[in-house]
Amino acid sequence: MIELAGIRRAYHVGNQDVYALSDVDLTIERGDYVSIMGPSGSGKSTLLNIIGLLDRPDQGAYRLDEQDVTTLTDDQQAGVRQRTMGFVFQFFHLIPRLSAADNIALPLVLAGVPADERRTRVDAVLADMGLSDRAEHRPEELSGGQRQRVAIARAVIMRPSILLADEPTGNLDRHTGEEVVTLLEGLHASGLTLLVVTHDPALGHRAGRQLRMEDGRIISDTQSQPAP
């Protein structure tokens, strides 16, 4: 499903190039549950951004569902993202002036989905996330866990096949973080390919496959049975 070969990404800092990713080779199969761990600056988020078509490599090839997506234009990549991927971030990135329901509906609006279908799909995902009674609340009126559930609902409203989560519990307390992880794992169990960047070893080791990065390279790639 996801195939990276010889991926490099460098940033020019002062008078030198600093490599965020160096010759990364990686294959992820459909339905995998993968955690990406490592210290700050190891390249975790850069790798996730490359996979999510939010950034472009300076060198190497990226094939998604057997299509070379590194050769696509920005508009073509945006279309692939819209059809294929959902994103969850540490700081939620909700629009403050919009209600929970309107935040969730935004990708459908941008995709031109008719209003009746939008309402049906938003109502369904609000119920799935246990947020039906919070539909008209704005982000400032929601708890951190509720805001993250709204963000997850927005990420999956377009029915993606890949869910990319960058430190999804990093801004939450331990109990709320556990609830969010359980929700993400339920989505994975329903068939989504799940990639999670995390500093939290306990969260990282719940995944069926763990990648560890240092200095822009994958230094280990191990498999285990995810926690029940």
C-alpha cells in the first residue's frame, strides 16, 4: 500500500543542510497498525508528513497503492489526500467559530457533498464518537478529550483508508488519552491503516508494528501483537 524507497528530506539551516530523513526505505501494508517512535528531531513527524503528502521528499520515490505520488502536482496530491487519508494532530486544529458538527462537516463541504448527505454522515459520526449532545458546542465549550474526538470524527468523515495521527494524546491527561487510543484502535479494527507518531512508549508498544527513528533514519522495525 505504502512504499518508500531512498527518501531524503533536508532543510537548509545557516550554511548547511540538515537531513530530517536520510535514505528511508519503508513498506506498510493495508490494515497495518504502526507506531513511529524516537527522540525529538529524529524525523518522526517529517516521515508522517511525507506519507501524508503534506511535504515532498528531496530525493527518492513514494508509491501509494502502486501509484508514484512524488510526480503528482500539488492539486493532484491534494485529491489523493482527500480520497485516501485522514489526519489527527496533538492540538486538534479545530476552527473556533464553528460548532463541533460544522467542524466535522468541513471536509464534506470542501468536497461538494450535498447538504442532506452531509447531515446524515455528520449525525452518524457524532453518535459513533459519543458526541451527539455536543453537536452545537464550539471547541471552547468542549473538554480536551471531546475536542480530540471531534478532530478524529473530522478525520474519518471522508471515509479514508489511512489514518495518520501525530502525538494524538500529547495534549491530554492519561485517562483521556487512553480513551482516545481505544477509539483509534477501534477504527483500525474496522479496517483503517493506522500510523501513530508518539513519544509515549506505552502507546507505541500497543501497535502491531513499531518503528524507531534516530537522526532521520529508521533504526529498528519490530512486530508484536497489539494489546487487546
